[in-house]
Amino acid sequence: MFKKILIANRGEIALRIIRACREMDIATVAVHSTADTSSMAVRLADESVCIGPPSSKDSYLNIPSILTAAALTGADAIHPGYGFLSENAQFARMVEEHGFNFIGPSPELIEQMGDKVRAKQTVQELGLPVVPGSKGSVDRVEDGLQTSIEMGFPVLIKASSGGGGKGMQIVERSEDFELAYNTARSEARVNFGDDTVYLEKYLSNPRHIEIQVFGDSHGNAIHLGERDCSIQRRHQKLVEEGPSPVLTHEQREEIGTLAADTIRKLGYLGAGTIEFLYEDGKFYFMEMNTRIQVEHPVTEMITGIDLIAEQIRVAAGEPLTICKNGFRFRGHAIEIRINAEDPDTFMPSPGKITQFHAPGGLGVRFDSSIYSGYSIPPYYDSMIGKLIVHGRNRDECIKRLLRAIRETVVEGVKTTLPLHEWILNQPEFISGDYTIKWLEEKLAEKNGKS
């Protein structure tokens, strides 16, 4: 087992990894920018190293600084968390070349799954259903338009190296294709340094359902059920729940088994998530995330498994304890992402938290690194915490989450807590009858009436 792990991340995920390491008697190193000197992760880690100024490119994306910090502190492994360098194959490769263990899959698989065109081709060959689309990348606007006409509009132009809704354009008509194509490529170039795009048939009203998978170096590969992530705004997830209110046990086992078989054939190591669009009873592969997800606590709540600890064990060469000990799904869990944003305009709201009180009680979990007096820096993602609740069933879970939201106190900045309370009270959410388009349509309706 590892003696010391450096955490190449910040915020709540850095704190989450520190907690898992402490329970495993593993020392931790928190790297941080000058903007995060007073962060909770820095306070609670065994050691901390400043790796640069506030800008991400000069700190959390600065590979030489991170590797130097690992060498100086004697770390033997690096956990990338999510975001930043977590799906950067070059980083994973350099970590290994410099004699450290990377807590994640191989650089080759990160690279393979990070290229969405290649990933789609790979999983299709391994038996996963995929969304109809171009056979590969689309390098000329003329070819893209012709393919779109043959598929039929609407179509979706997507960045091959993309994520988070960037480099993505929906095209309803042929006359709009050229502008959308050029916009998608430009966004992809700016955000990912790669302007390669591909086409998919745009599904009219799907749900976003993802399967949590895990593999080890002993030939074991399993799935841990699904999370429904269909409550989204501009392709950004806001609410996640598990199990999905629309899947049957048979559907869950069928798609879960397919996902587990896929990573077994790939020789995948560690935690991963295979994401699908689901419409009219059918699944369509979207992408695979080769890291831990923001919403991993949903799975932890319904299985009782510490996914971070399992990541660490698998990276250290141990077999999956899940296969040895077994598990069962129990109850229902919902997570909401709390952002420091105006709940109506979604404008970021960085600043000092003057008062903070976390909710508590049976089945309530609050994953965050904020505290009273903490100043939220303006340089990073606006998510400041995640509120996750567990209940015996979905109805109890919704009621518990509403209660926990009303208990939560975050003063000094604006947050999206009022938005989440509004979402949870909507009839469509209560019934589970929602898709990835629902929230934006509902918000447009709400704003139109105000």
C-alpha cells in the first residue's frame, strides 16, 4: 500500500481524498495555488506545497510544479481527483515516467477514451450501442453538411476532445450548419487545443444515465449501478440521483453487465463512468470518463462502498474488495451541486462566507471545503459543495433533501440553493418525469411569467 499520496486538485474533492487516506493510514500532500492557501484541504493535509499563482495554467495544470512537489515531499502516488489533469494522458504518463504511481487507468486508455471519436468506435466494436453519427472526425464543412443531410436534422456537432458542453452545437437546419460547425471548432480549439469535431444524430428528448464501473489488475470488472444525471443546464449537471426513476431492474442489469464487460475487454484499471443517452427504452453510448465523478457520492450512499478508497487499493495492485465482500443496492440517493452563483441569473458570486452551517441528521451528507470566514476565489469553478441525502425510497429522499436544504446556511455570497428547492418542488421532478431538456424549458417558462 502507498505511504504518501499527493493530491493534484483542490476544493471538496481534495478534502474527500484526504479523508479516505486518513482512514487508510496514508499520509497526504495538498498542492495549492496562492489563492487557496487558506483552504480546508491545505489545513487538513499532512503536508502542503504551493505550486503557483491563482491561474490554473500556472498551478493546478502546471505538471512540472506538481511533479516537483511530489519529489520534494517523498510521495509515492498521485491522485488527480476530477477536472484539471485527471483525464490528461500526458500527465498520467509523466507521473509514471518519474517513478510515481498514478491513481487511475493507464495513459493509453485515458488517451483512447478521451478521443470521443475513437472511444465511440472502440466501444461499438466491443458491443455497446452508440448514437448514429459520422464514422469519424469531420474535417470539412462540406462533408459535415452532407452527412447531416443523410442522417437528417437536427444534428449535434461535438468536439472530439470536449466536455462540459464546450465545443458543442445543435443544428436544426442545413442553412445553419456552416456557422455552427465553425463555432464548434473554434470553441474546441480554445478550450481543448484540438479543433477536431464529429457529428451525432440529435436525440429529441433523452435522459442522461451513467453507469459506475470498476476494474482491477486481477481481471475483475464490475458495475455499481446507474446515476440519472438528466437535470442539466447548458449541458452542466445540477442534480444527480440513483437509482434512475425510469429504469427497471432488468434494464439496469442489462446495461450494467454490458458496461462491465466493456471495461473487462479493455483491461481497464480503477474507477470509470460510461455515460449513455436513454430514449424510448434504448441506450446510446455518449462517452467514458476515466476518473472519479463529481457525483460519486450517490453511488457510495446506495452501495455503502468508499469509491476513493477502492481507487487507491486498485492502483496499489490489490483486487477489488467489492468482489470479495459483495454489496447490495439499498434505498435511494440524490445529490445537488451547490454553486456560488446567483440562482436566477447564474452569475458567479465569489467572496467571503460570513456565516456557514452544514445540515445534518439521518442520511444527510455535505461534501464541501467551505467554512465561516472562507473567501471563495474567483478563479475556479463556482461549485462550493455537494449536498447528498439517502432515504429508504425516492419519496423519503426528496423530503429529506428539502429539509436539509432549509437547514443549510451560507451567507455572504449568493448560492443556487433556492434553485434546487424550486426544482425539488416541481411536479415533474417529484414524479420522475423529466429529461435533459426539462430544466431549461422550465426555467424559460418561469422567467417568461416573472
